Amino acid sequence: MRMIIVSMRTDPKVLPRNDVPMPAPALSVKNFALTHAGRPLVHPLTFSIQAGEGVALLGASGSGKSLTASALTGTLPDGITASGEVSFCGESAAPGRTAAGTGNAALIRQDPQTSLNPLVPVGKQLLIPLRRSGLNRADARIQAARFLVQAGIADPTAILFRYTGELSGGQLQRVCIALALACGSRTLVADEPTTALDAVTQAKVLATLRTWGAEGRSLLFITHDLPAAASLCSRALVMEGGRIVEEAPMAELLRNPRHPYTRRLVEAATGAPMLAARALLATADTAAAA
């Protein structure tokens, strides 16, 4: 019997399927640290967020969460030095000095008044990035109204001509989300956006944030509110004393916290909201296994 050997050559221009490169994370942070006058405030952090992913950064006041948020969105206070590597969708950014609202990351603070100009109508503030993108005034106004609707504002026309002092806290948070959309930001850093809101308004803002992941946008949700984080995020980072002490899928972290600090956070988050969050995650786990 004669054996015939057929040689198969692979075109070097065609990569094998298992060698197809993975897309770059929406946000990648490597050895990122913050110091003031030589004193460490945030110790080297390394984490990433994928496109369309919601990640919670959990911790008590003073843990370094808000400083991290400011550094990632280019709003660090003077005198604080950042080091390490930060990239958005594979493109490197200057640590701590990334210009906010340039398409990289947008920041929503606990007090949205600090992000908006009280002397300029909301509509004009939304028009600025849209006009810079090349839209004429009429088209920019139409697009601004669409973004307000997308951010959960039912009657955008009534909002466009108002000043910030005429809007509620919940409305201002949703205006900030619309502004992030107008800037073309792919990553939203939300720093305690629901802490100062009543329960009804908080639920509305959380519902708006759930829509942020559409079209591959990513969310870093900074909070000490575990039920709120569980309702938005699939993964959690726990921060204590300027360090990340635990990282886990949200459901696992709530069921089996490993670090003593994480256990204290979970034990402190008792009551109906926490039970509802656990039930929601259990339902999600069941659906994923089906």
C-alpha cells in the first residue's frame, strides 16, 4: 500500500482562529499609584474593565475610591502625583491627567452640581461637545434631546432651557449621563452618584445607569452601597486603605467574602435591599445555568 502525504501550508497572512487577538479592555490600569508630598495615598492598583462590563469599586469613605475616580478622569486635585499606566481601548493616557469628556472617560460625582455650570442652560452645555463633533446647531439640539431621553429624561424639551438650580438631584445626575453620551465617552466613572438621593430618585438613576452598557459602553461604579452595586455590576473590587484587597464576581463576593474587610462590608449591608440584591443575583445565576 502506498501512503500519500499531502502537505498543507498555512498562508502566513491568515492567523489561525485561536490566534485572533482579543479586543483591548475599555479601561486598563497597571501599577497605578497616587502620592502627595511623597506620602502614598493610593498604593499600586492593577485592574481592567472590558467593553460593556459593569464593575463596582467598593469601600468606605477614605479608602481611596474617589481619588481613583478623579485620577482616571483627569480631575486630580493639585499637588497629587500619579504614576503607572492607564489606557482606554488600547490607547495610552497620561496617568491622572487624562482630559475628561474627550471620549475616554466621563465622571459623575455625588454632587452633580460640581460638573455643570450653574450660569449656562443645560441645553447649551450639551451642545458644546456636539457642535465640536461637527453638527450644526439644529442637529446638535435634536441630538441633545435624544441623549436626554436615553438618559431617562421623559420631557427633554422642558429640561434643555433650564438652569441647574431649577433641577432636582436625580435630574442633574441624568443630565450628566446625557453629557457623557454627548462627549462620546465609552467609559463612565460614577462616584457615589446615588448617595444623596431619596429612594425613589435613586431607583430612577440606577435604572438609567443600567442602560449605559448598551453599545458596548463600560461602567466603573464607585460606592459603599452593596445592593446598588449588585443591581448594576457583575464584578467587584474592594478597596481598603488605598489598596485593592479583594476582587471577585459580584455574586461570589456576596455569598462568600474572603477578606475580613469585605466580610464586614457584607455583614453591614443587611435588610430588604440586600436580600433583594441576592435574590436578583441568584435568579441571574439560574438563568445562566439553564
